[in-house]
Amino acid sequence: MAHIAGSEHDVRALVPAAAEAYDYARDNMIRGGIVDPELKELCFRFLADDPEATDLSRFAGRELLALRWAHAIAWDSTQADDELWAALHAEFSEPELVELGCSIGYELGQQHWRRTVGLPARDQELAS
């Protein structure tokens, strides 16, 4: 049941500055930027508990590291230990780590917000 009537776009449009900030983040950090948008999308699906994304045995390399970092950011910051950081730095530049981490944090907040207002966890516009 929706707690605020309308689509995701309609809800954000109730506050033009919120819609503008979302559009900017979507275009310049989520879809754009220096990290492959498909890698970010995988992390977002992981955060939404998508079974295909949460089966870590299916992933290796950059994908697995990104998912491990998404887990640390979302649920257990102690997982971001020296070993994980060394592995992340071996696969990602620091600007990539900043963008990926910010994207994960932003999407995590968006998913929580969407659920609280009665929308699906994933932004269907981005998921498609």
C-alpha cells in the first residue's frame, strides 16, 4: 500500500529540489561517472536482496569485491577491514572507490526511503 500517492517520480516531484537532486545524482553518479553502471546496478540489486545478486558464489574479481563492499557499507562496517581495502585498491582507483561507495550509500538510502513511503525497493526507472 502506498503511503504517499503516485509513482516514484510523482512523489519526488512534490518537492522540486528533491526531484532535481535525484535527477542530478542519477545522471551524474548512478548512470554516469567513471564506474561501469552495470557494476553499480549489480550492487543495487544486492542491496534490494535480489537472489541473483546475493548469491556471491556467482561472482569473482571486481564484481565480488564491489558486493563485499556494498555489504560492509549497508550492514557491517567491520567487514571493511585492511584485507578488503587492499583488495579494493588492487582493482579500483580511489576515484572509482569514492564514486562506487557514494552510489551504494545513495541507493541504500533511496531503497529505505522508497519502502517507507510504500514504493518498491528498487527504482523501476533505473532497474530497467
